[in-house]
Amino acid sequence: MMQSVHTRPHSWIEHVFSAKAVQRGAVIRRSVAWVEHEIGRDRFVAEVRARDFHLLESGGQFIVICSRAPIRRLV
């Protein structure tokens, strides 16, 4: 079992969403298992939604597109 780094969900969220990639509107990736352990899936989805970002899940990873611009799947 993974050891929680952040004892409070708020500090974990602040840490993740203060990354330079987020500020640039780039992409961040986090392990689904880690997110579920740290703050839970529902809370993470709510935080992404509150920022109007896009969230994908694939291969045990959450992929957050840190942009409010529309996305278009090409393939």
C-alpha cells in the first residue's frame, strides 16, 4: 500500500495544480491508484471540473489537459 505524502487533501490539490505545466496550460499525468489513495477519484474529478480542464483516463493514469480550450480527438 502506498504511503500518503499529504495528510490533507487541500495541500495535495494545491501541490498538483501549482505545477508549472498547469500554469502553462500543458498536460499533467497522475496515477489513478495514487490519486485514489491521496484524495479519492470523486474529489479529483471535481477539482479538474472546477478548473474547467479536461480529464482522460487510460492505462491506470489520469491525464489532465490544463486548458479550457476545446479539444478534438483526432484518432
